[in-house]
Amino acid sequence: MPTFSRLRGPIRGSGPPAAWRWLAGYLAVWGAATAYLAFKGADWTFPFIALGIFGGALTGLAFVLTRNARPPAIPVLRPGVELAAVLGFLAAYAVGFLGFGMGALRHAIPAGREQELLVLAVKLVVHVVLPVALLLALGAQVRPLLRTHIRRPGFWPPLVVLGLLILALLSVVSPSLKQIAALHASAATLAWAAPATFVWLALEAGLCEEFLFRAVLQSRLGAVLKTEVGAVVVGALLFALAHVPGLFLRGNPDVDGYSTDLLQVIAFTVATLSPIALLFGTLWARTRSLLLIVLLHAAVDVLPGVADFVKTWAG
């Protein structure tokens, strides 16, 4: 894993010694989570794959591909106040929305196009509109979080290289292509459904999660901790922990990671979800481009999402 010693910006405390301490702390937490999964007889091999590929290889490559990036500073006027407010919002979001709200939302209307549109609209409100309203109420600046930086060095190399690698990887290790083939959909259908799936997931998953956890949360963590490395690490762990209520309260035995043991659910989310958050957190720290991480997030989800999208919208 990279040392992050060259993460750029006004925040201090990201030199090699400090970076290694943060990374060692992360590996200790991740290792404890993975060990607990092994102790409980759960799958402990996938966390190593996730860490090796997303937390290690792709994060290291992202570090190299953004070596020429010059990310602008994100102004955080009242770091402690803003972080406390964001953490309070995240606690309510994790329990209220992911734990109970999503289940109630999906039960409120039959599965199908109307449900998907409703879920998308509500997710955008919860992940984007409400955090923006919170920041504005605190007097924080929102516009710097939304800039694409598409013309800055460091945008296109990671988008093209990492995007293609992620798609190639998922085409090999996931059953996505077999699921798409099993649809027996026409070439014409797939020609519009594949890009439409990408756009849909860029909004539903990419924009929602990356804006809330990287642009809003990680920026406040960096300002308070005075280190980008710490912000990436702590942000990745909080990203994983935020998914615990949804999996524990709404999951079932058919869902990966589900357990009636709360500690096992926590271990699963930390071991499997935090490595990919390291990748996106690093890209945010190195580029400050929300568009970049939104598009790469969609690249992770698009192949697994095509089959369900076709069933819903082309049926």
C-alpha cells in the first residue's frame, strides 16, 4: 500500500512516519475484523482479495496516475463544528435511512420502475440535498466540493486506466457476463441498456455515496485531523461502519455478510468495504474531483447492474 507521503494540499501531518502510523492502524483494524470472520467460520478470503486489489494494487496505481495532480484546497471554516454536525447526520442516516428507511421505502411500492425511480429520488435527497442544506446552514462552502477539475492534470489518466482495469477485472471475477448472457437480450437492447445502467448507477451509487462520504465527510476529517492520510483511513472505516445497520437490520441469510451476530456484521463491513473506500478516498485527496470518483464508482457497479437494469427497464 502507498505511504501517501505525497498527498498534496495545505494539510500537514502526511509525511512518511505519520502516514505509516495511520496505515498500520488501519491494517490492525482490518486484520482484527478479518480474524473475527475466520473465528466465526465466515468467508475470510474475500477480504484479502478486496484489500490486495482495491486497497493495495489499484490504490497504489491511483497514487502513481495522479502524481501530476495539483488539487485545490477545500475550505473548511469551522472544522470541529462541521465535522460534529456531519457525524451526527451520518449516525441518523445509518440507522434511520439504511437501517429502517430503505426497507420501508421498498415495501411502500411494488418492485418495478416506479419503485426504482422513487428510491433514486429519495437517495439523492438523503445523500446530496440534505448534506448540502446542512453545510449551507453551517455557513460552509459547497461549490468547491462539486467541481469536476476535468481539465486539471490527474483527471484523465486514473479515469481511463483504472476504469478499464476495473471493468476487465469484474468481467473475469464476477458472474456479471454470464448473467447478462442469460437474459438473451438483443444487441440493440444492450447497446442502450449498458450506458443507461452506467448513468443510473453513477447517480444512485456514485454521486450519492461519494458526495456524502468523500466530499463532505473526508474533507472535514482532513481539516480536523490535519492529515490527508488519516482522513482517508478514518473515512474508509466510517464508510464501512455506516453500512452495518442496513445489513444487520434489513439483511437476510441470502445476503452476503448477514449474521445475527452484530460483531460479525461489523467485521464483514470493515474487512470487505473499507478497502474500496481507500481507493476512492485516495483519489479524492489527490484530485478533489467529484466527477472522477463518481464515474469510477459507477465502473465498479455497472457490470453487476446491467442484468437487473434490463429486467426492470427493457421488460
